[in-house]
Amino acid sequence: MIQIVLTFFCHFYTFVHMKLKQYKLLTNENSAYGGMLLNTRKGRSRGRPLAVENSMHLVMRSTKAKGEWSFRRTENRKKIESIISKFAQKYGIKILSLANVGNHLHLHFKLGNRFTFKPFIRAITSAIMMSITGINRWTRKNLGKMKFWDYRPFTRIVIGWKALLGLRDYNRINQLEGFGHDRKSAEFIVKNRLDSTA
């Protein structure tokens, strides 16, 4: 009887231990791509990880987005929201949150199909650039070569509840910054849940 119990315990421990190791490997897997990571050899050595089961975090940055071109200007903000909503609907992508910080955008989204990411990101980056600057393929020739986005879009897969809550708070802090709060007051508001939407 004792031997049977010990055998069961050993098998159960081995099974749970293996599952925990597999989970640890999954959560520790490098799921980020783009942005400044492409300045490193490791960052360029693989493709962009995409997920359908988990949500994803996207960052698009442009140091040229200031003054008339600031993403935070009311008319520009409305254009950006409209563009993202239009193409998200077209490609079956669910937008969970959008934080506009003036010169960069944070997007939390969920893919319905991993093959829709490429046309979606190409569509929104080019449409936002053309809408904000007024430059298109016909006027571009007269203006010469201009790089609007600083880097290729940064993405990472959001794995686990803790990461999801962290991203929610991070995006809300960025949204509050977009509304004119400084970083410290935005962090205080979100940390203490003083904002009902945080």
C-alpha cells in the first residue's frame, strides 16, 4: 500500500514538475521584436513573434510628431483613432486599449489570425503618416526622402495575468500623460486607483 502511494506521488510530482518547467519556458520565451531591439544582432536574428491565444502590445514612435504633427492635437488624435478603428475592423483585430502620448502610440490588441498583422501594421503606419503630414506618394517626390517613424514597430506578446495588469496600468499612465499629466502624477493616479477608468 505504501509502495503504491509512493509510486503515485513520484509520478504526480514528475508530471507537475514537467508542466511547471514547460510553463516557465513559455513565459520566459523572448516574445518582443522591433523598435530599438533591431539595433542588436540578436534582435535581427529572428522573425516577429505573433500570438492569437494571447494579446499583444504595440508601440509606434516618431520624433517628428510634434507641433502641427503631434499625435495629441485634437484633429490628429481623431484621425489616428479613426484609422486604427477602420483597419482593425477590416482585418478582424480587437483593439483593447490605445494610449496616445504625442510622439508615440501604445496599442493593446488581440489578433484573430496571425496573417492579418502584416497588412494591418502596413496600413496603419502609412495611413497615419500620410494623414498627419499630408505627404503621399505623389507629393513625396518633391520633398525627397523622409523617414517619419523612428524604428520598425515594437511588439511583444503579453503572457500571463501579471503582465496583462502591468500593461493595463502602463497604458493608462501613458493615456494620462497624453491628457497633460506629468509622469509622477499619472503613476500616482493609477497606483491609487484615483481614476475610475484605470
